[in-house]
Amino acid sequence: MKIVVLDGYVLNPGDLSWDPMKALGEVQVHDRTSPENILERIGHAEVVLVNKTPVDMHTIFRVQQTLKYIGVLATGTNNVDLNAAHECGIPVTNVPAYGSDSVAQHTIALLLELTNAVGRHSAAARNGDWAASRDWCFTRSSLVELAGLRLGIVGYGGIGKRVAEIARALGMEVVIAESLRSDASSEGDSERIPLDELFATSDVVSLHCPLTDQTTGLVNAKRLALMKPSAILLNTARGGLVVEKELGQALERSTIAAAGLDVLSSEPPTSENPLTRARNCLVTPHLAWATLAARRRLLESAAENLSAFLRGEPRNVVNP
């Protein structure tokens, strides 16, 4: 069986082994694949593994005679045309929950940097500003205590739940947005409130929902205007949840106090993206998921998904 990995570098830049995949077939790994090379590289492969490279309807229809399986090396699947794959009888799988701990950790890291400015104060000390100060306690910005503040979580899956657990350990009150899905089960460990009420009453809003037609542009000028001037927005989910121009304007006008983002609508961003230069805005390059432990779990789980498919027992299929 021929297995083609279209964009393997970010998952495995050399510190992991592809052996779990190689045990299942002949593996050809491409670090990156440009759009014009996708069809050629898939060729007559029976299995395609992909992280963020787009596999659209036209590609799927062109290779449907030989392609039997698409494995997404991530949780999000918006880069694959699921309907086209279903129409062609090609199952698409993803890997849920592999990075919940890592992404939750990074979410809190963004929050702590925004409230304690550890990096900024360390740089000031190294630059000699503390040594030049007249006082033993030296600050460059106001510090914020999180205990007693309200954290509003939008999207209460594995990552949202882990963020909630850490926030409670820090003494924060946690509220959850009423689900945007009508079939979602209720959770008894936190209060669920309407989305707009959550934006209006929370000191910190953290996004952990998937990017869908319903959630695209969820954070816009209208919702930002609901937030407290002292509030913080966090996004470690998907960039498209936020209308970036309107968030940039809200930060510049002090409509909200700050934002911490690990994702943008276009990655890598263009030079025109307002959030890479906005006031009080931390941006990290979509790395929350990328700890060694999380990437190892991801690769191993992706291999287990493929092994289950080959046994006739498919799991984590997102286009049944």
C-alpha cells in the first residue's frame, strides 16, 4: 500500500520516527506541498496523510479511482472537502484530543504573559533598567491578579475543559457559552450562559470552538463592543473565528484591554495583518499544539487510525 504524506515537516521536523506508518505500507513523506504539486504527489496513492495542505473537491474527484483513505494529521478538518470525499466513498479521519494539555497550557501562558508581563520585565532587567531604578521593586506595566476574575469559555471540548480546570486552580470563576450546536450535551460543572452575556460579563474570553460556517467571524465589532474595557480575548482555536480588522481596531481604541492569539486567518500572516502590530496584542505562530509529547501522540494516533481502517474497523471518521 502506497502512503503519501503531503506536509509532514511541521509534525515531524526530524525528532520523531515515521516507523508506525512505515509498518503499514510504503511511505513517501514530503515536508511541504505547494498547490500545483498536490495531484502529482498523490499520484496513485491509496492513502493520503495531510495536515494543512488543502485537498479540495477537484483533487478528490481526480484521484477517487485509487485513493481509499484520507487521514488528517490534526483535529481540524476544514482543509479537506468532506462532502466530496463522502460522495466518492473515501473516509476521512482526524486525531481528536492529542493536544488538549499542550494547547490548554499555551492558552494559560498567553494569559499569564498578558497579566504579568514576565517576558517584558525580564527584558527590562537584562537591559539594565532595573539596575538603574531607584526602587527595589520595578514594574513596566500594571499587573493583574486572576483570582476572582471570570473566565468565559466558548467551546467546551477537551481543550476548553482543561483550560477551565487550570483557571479554577488559579481561583478564577468559569462560565461556559451555551453551545452553538443544538445536539450538544449539557455540562454540570460550570454555569452555561448565552454567548453575548458571556462576552459582556467575562474578564477573560477564551475561544476553543471549531471553525464552521456558524462560528466564522464569531468575534466581531458588535461582540467586542460588549466586552469590558479591561477584558482580555484569547484565541488558540482557529483564526477565522475572529474578524481581525475589527479586533485590531478594538485594541487600538482600547475597547478591550488586550488579546493573546496563537492562530490567524491566514498562516503565515501577510504583512497587512493588523494583529501582528496591534496594541497590547500577543501573537504566537500556531505552536500551542506542537510540544514533542503532543506531536508524538498525534503521529501514533494517526497510525492507529489507518491501522483500524485497514482492519475494517475505521475510527475517528469525520465524514460518515
